Amino acid sequence: MAPSRDDDLVSSHQTVADKPTVYLLDTFPPEAIEHARTLFNIIQPQDEEFQNWRENARALLIRSSYFTAEDVASCPNLIAIGKHGVGIDKIDQNSCAERGIKILNTPGANARDVAELVVALSLSVARGIRSITTRQLSKPVPKETCKGLTLYQKTVGIIGMGNIGRTVAEIFRGGFQTDIIAYDAYMPEDIWTHIPHTRASSIDEVITRADILSVHVPLTKETRDMISYEKICMMKPDAILINAARGGIVNEQDLTRALSEGRLWGAGLDCHEQEPPSFEKYGQLWENLNVISTPHIGAATSRAQLASATAAIDNLHQYLASL
């Protein structure tokens, strides 16, 4: 939340010495930087003091940088990391846990933005938008050669019932009157009481019933290659697969094979094992014009970027103030 006028008044009486010093490893939106200045003495990469961040930092703000075990070991005074966004897979969590370093991410801050991209990818794949626009570049495309799917009253399967999965369900249920079937191994049974849905007892139950399958789980040892060739073959042949979670959850070679065999209508991918994705790696996958790939842009909106940055700053401030 942006600071109020009262916050500004209080912060104007604070000296640099009164505020915790926080090092920013990445670029944050200007509005977020101004908010951070009311709470912290911030040091950015362009500042002279930044060169000694490893030795001096007690707190960091990270947006997209990797933070490895070696980085953790080189920061003897570090106690907390504020992470812009929900994903913390670029941070060595085990090393942080061993040192008692708190990682404060921002779940929910970008949920609406990612969910809207899921819907956009679903619609674009369903209506063959990439195929039509690609063919149109070389010659006119008669509408009689175009075919698509209607999403109205179809079944949307969601794996992962967190903030993003819930928002995807809300949009599809409210806007398309879809049936919702969802699975989550960890969420309590009494969530989503406001959304009519079926709580599946297994991933396979979701996969076999879904017309649109949308994945919303973190990348872990358990979820890597969760959507394999075997799982894809269980899907309906005119189903659509959406991954706006993390690269590696969908086995990309298996997806390429399944699509070449006509086992799916298409796929929308905002996450890839290589980011940003390149033609050299994904050329074979992209030969199928019912595949749409985007370079992890789910949160690439001005609203989401500011909300996530502000939440990371506020979470870090609240944690440091509690010590």
C-alpha cells in the first residue's frame, strides 16, 4: 500500500540512522522506490556504497536476480530477503533456512494479472489466433479455413488452488459459466466456498475431465515433469493445456511429441525451462501453430509490478520492525 500523508510526515522526521538499511539487487518501479525511501535507507546498484553489499547487508530486496548458496555464504549479516513476486525458486531456500534468513515473497499481489493472461492464452489457442495471424502475413485467409473452439460452459481443470488458481476459476465461472474441477494436495477442503466447483481427489481426475487444463503450482522436485506424455495422453484430444506457473512442470519434449501426434488441440505457455524462450530451443514446438508462447509476462503489467514491489517492501518492513 502506498504511504499516506501521515506516513510521509512521520518519515520526514526520521533520520537515515533511524531507518534500516536495505540493498536492492534489482530495479524496482520508481513509485515503489519512493515508498521504500519512507521506510528504509535504500542502497541501489548505482550507489557507491553498493559495492560492499555482501559484507554489510542485513536485508535485501530482490526482483529477478538469482541468489545462490554461494551468495548466502558471502553475506554474513543477512537476516531477511524481500522478494518481488510469489516465485522463490531463484533463491537457494535450503541455504537460507540453515542460516535462519527469512524470505518474504508476495503471494496474491499479481494474481489477477496472471489469471487474465491465462484466459487470454486460452481464448487465443481456442480460436486459432496464432495460426490465422501467421498465415495472414503471407496471403489473405478465407474465414472458411478458420476453425475454433467455444469455451462457454466447458470444463476448466485447475491444478493448484492458491490465489492465482482461485482467480482463474472466478473469471471462467463468472464470465463463461464453466464447470470447475480443481485439485490441491495441501489446501483445506473448505476453501473456494464462493465458487461452485468439484474438488478432485487426484490430478488424474482433473486431467481426464478438463477441456482447459491450467497449472498453478510451484516448481519443486515433486512437481517437475508433473505433466508428462503419459498425463497428456489422458487428456481429451481437443483439450487445451495452459502453463502460467513455472517452466519444468510441463515436460516440454513430451508436449512437443503429444502435439505432433494430435493428442491436444493446443497449448498456451507463459513459462518455459529456458527464459526467455528462443527459436533455437523451441522451434520444433512452435511449428505447431496452435502453440502460443510468451516470455513469462503474467505479471508484466504496471499494476502488478507496482503491487508486487510495494508488497515486498511492506513485508520486509513489517518483519524487520517485529524483531
